[in-house]
Amino acid sequence: MNRFFCTTIFLIAFLNLNAQSSLEEILPVRERSAFIDKVLEYRIDSLLPELMDREGLDMWVIISREYNEDPVMETMLPSQWLSARRRTILVFSRNSDASMDKIAIARYNVGKLLQGEWNIDVFPDQWDALVEIINARNPSTIGMNFSEDFGLADGLVYSEQKAFMEKLPVKYHDRVVSAERLAIAWLETRSKIEVEIYPTICAMGHEILQEAFSAAHITPGVTTTDDVIWWLRQRVVELGLKTWFHPSVSLQRTNMGDNAFLRSFANRAEDEVIQKGDLLHVDFGITYLRLNTDQQQHFYMLRDGETAVPKGLAAAFKNGNRLQDILVKNFDAGKSGNEILKDALEQAKSEGIQASIYTHPIGFHGHAAGPTIGLWDQQGGVTGKGDYPLYKNTCYSIELFAASEVDEWGKIVRIMLEEDGLYDENGFRFLDGRAEEIYPIPRTK
């Protein structure tokens, strides 16, 4: 039976198909563990050989010590391993028949995925056991995780690299190369099973935001921005989820300066009491099944007598949606992050949109591996991370703002948006849709 078909059946078995809410689909910890391990098995067996072939590496050696894990190794440990153990060495080696050896130079098997092959009676020194594996396979390239531009691909610490090179026979020294591109590829590429579950995870984030920014939890003149932040933190804990960063809640109002929005990027203002007529902005992300979300939305506190968001604010929001459309239409496999940024900003300018784009990959990490498409303070391109190309089957947080003059307020308002999406052979799509409006509080529909 096809491996993906088996995995899809496994996924369906865990989903609550009668759930009325995405939050009802949150699995018990034991079932999460089984799911994570099944996905990891599929990724290592089916995805990794393809990526090693694409990047032309014969062998990939990943080394970590307990509590100082390489970011890549963390994503390869089974669910019941909460850290590496002592020194853990993972070796992935391509064979001439296209098969791949999966070896752990460790005192323990790494779950069911990698068999421990360190016989301490034969090789008292762990490094000698690793060298024996290398000698037996004689790889033409040995990839290791060091990188100048990508922290997530730079997990080999100096002392481990030094010890390894001292033990490695000299004839292999010039075969040791950076595994930067393979490390990024492993982290950024989403398997089919992850693509199936990711929309539900994004829906969980959206649903939590709808709960938080409602009349049930916000009373104008009483509730503060910090109250909402800590409500979000508490709600996530109660659901058995995690946040990968402390949420932020900021606001724009008529009597604030045009640059008040900068608090969302730099130092946020002190705790503020939410008032009627405020435009609220939230930045929020959760972690579930080793995948992350990153979402920014807007909510408006209706004034007395108002039944809808002011037309000027609604029009400003549509400019934000249009900027999202422009950006994702410029996604094209092989283009670098800097090229996508340049093309999108030029098109936005031609349409009269005052834009700033600071989009990043998302997946195993919030600010994940892959091409950076602008930073909020680097709109001319990002050296290194912005030069990396776009690949299919990768996910991004479409993060940006559009600035518009709002007549009712007599000032410029920034609509700061962020939604998670997938780029694949069919182009780009938002995993759980996107906000198409500023949500009023209380809701009027």
C-alpha cells in the first residue's frame, strides 16, 4: 500500500470529523506523540533522501550535546525525546542504490527511526565509532551544520566541530562542507501530511483571536491591552497549546501621532486602557504538533451609535488585502526573497499603495528557515537570507503593512496584517483563509 495513503489514513483516524470547532480537534498528549512520530518517520524515509539528492550531499552528520541541541536535530528527535542524550550524533548516508542509511552514533536507539550503532566495547571513544562509519562509506561530501547567514543551519558548536576534525582522518578534511542548504531544505519543506493538518492549526489561532477580541472579554474604559495579552497566554495554556512568542496588542486612535504603529515593531507603550473608537492590532502565534502559526489582525471598538467600522478604516484595510494579493502573486519558484520583495514593492507603488513588506517562512520555527522577503527596517533587500530562492511546498507568514490616509481620522493609519499560507505547484494559498475586514467589537453580524 502507498506510504502516503497509509499516513493519510493515520491522520484521518486522529481527526474529530464531528468537531464544531477547530479547538475541539486538539489531541491528547499521547495521541499527539504518536502523530508527531508518524510524520517524522514519513519525513525521514520519504522526504530526506529527495532533499539530499537535490543538494548533492552523500552524508549528513548532525552532532549535539544534551540541552545544547542543534535546531535541526531538535526537529529529528522522536516525540518522547525532549532533548538529546549525552552526545547524540545522527548520520544520514546515501547509498549507490538510492537507499539511505540512518544511523545514530549513540548509546541509545533514537526512537524507532535510527538504530544506535555505537558498540562501546569495540569503540570506547564515540568519535572513533563515527570515523568507522565514515571510513566504511567513503563519502565524497560530508555535510555539517555551519552557516554564516542562517542561524537555524549553524547548529554545530565550535567545541564539537574541533573534536570531530581532530579525529577525522586528514584525507576527509576537504570533503567536509556546509550543509546549509540541506538544513534549510529539511526545515522549510512541508510534507503532504503536514499540509493536511496545517490549516486546522491556523484555524485554532484564528478562533482564539475571535474569542479574545469580543465583547465577552473586552470592556471599553476598563480592559487594558495587557489584560488581552495575558488572556491569550492563559487561554493557550488551558487548551494545552504553546505560544512561541509573547503576544502583543497595540492600538491606533485619532489623537495619536502617525508613528504610533512603530510600537508594534520596537518598544510597545505601557499598558493602555482600551477605549471606544480604538483600532486594535494583535500579533499572536501558537505551536501545535511541532508547527507554528503567526497571525496579525485588526479589531475596532464601536463608538456609541456606530453599527459598522468607519468607511475610511474599512477602505484602508482593503488596501492591506490588496498588498497581500500583490505579494503572493509575485511568488515564483526560483526567485529569491529579495527579487520577490523588489517586484512586489514596485507593483504596490505603481498602484499607489504605501507599502512595507517583511514576510518570513514559517513551519518548525516561527521565524523559520527559507527566503526572507524583507525586514521592516530593511526594505531594500536582506543580504544572505534574502538571496535564498523560493521552493515549492514551503510555508510563509505574509507579513506587511499598507499605510492609508483616513479622512474620518484626518491622519495616516497603518493596516498591519499577517496570515499563514502555503506555496506549492498550484501557487500560493492561505492555509485558513485570511481576514477580509476589520472585526467590530461587539460583532454586528
